[in-house]
Amino acid sequence: MKKSEMKKYEELLLNKKKELLKEMGIILDTRGSKAIKEAHGDLSSHSYHMADQGTDNMEQEMAFIYASKSGRLIYHIDEALRRMKKGTYGKCVMCGKAISTARLKAVPHARMCIECKSAEEEKKAGRK
């Protein structure tokens, strides 16, 4: 892979990581670390209605799920950046063949070529 192409993918990965970290910060600041009523200034320890408690709990759970998914994606981005430094970025970790440009444009943190990824997913689907 040419250095100019590698730089383009590196910028893409770093921008996506920055975006995810910003979103996670917003999620944790507004939902993850506080109940909604606290964010609005209501510091009472009890909800006025059971439905309010349920809503608060659901929103905290959703914030956790979003943060968890974003965290996994950040991990995969970091791994792609490590592969760049090692000189193995763009090569399938399973078969060693080059990952197609189309795949890297769609999923810049991809670690497998489409054939190996498809085989992995079929294997997982067969276990379920």
C-alpha cells in the first residue's frame, strides 16, 4: 500500500475515533453518570412516579449500551492503527492476502478480507 493511501486511512481512523470519544463523553456526561432528573436540577432521591424511575433506568441502560458499542469500535480502530505501525495494515490476519480497497473504504478498521470474514460469520452462525 502506498504511503499516501496509508495516510488517508490513518486520518479516517483517527477522525472516527475522535468522533466516537466525543459522543461517548456526551453520553456519559448527560446520561451515564447522572439520572435525567439530576441533569434537570431535581436532586430528590426518589422519583415522584414509578414510571419516572423506569424511564431513568432505561435511559441509563441505553447510554451504557451505546458507550459499550463505541468502546468496542474504538478498540478495533486502535488495533488498526497498531497494524499500520507494524506494517501489516491492509493484510488479512487469517490468510495474509491484501484486503480490498473497497472493503477498507467501507470498514477502515477491517482486519480480515471479505472471504475470511464471511467464513468466520458462517462458522459463528453454524454454532448457534
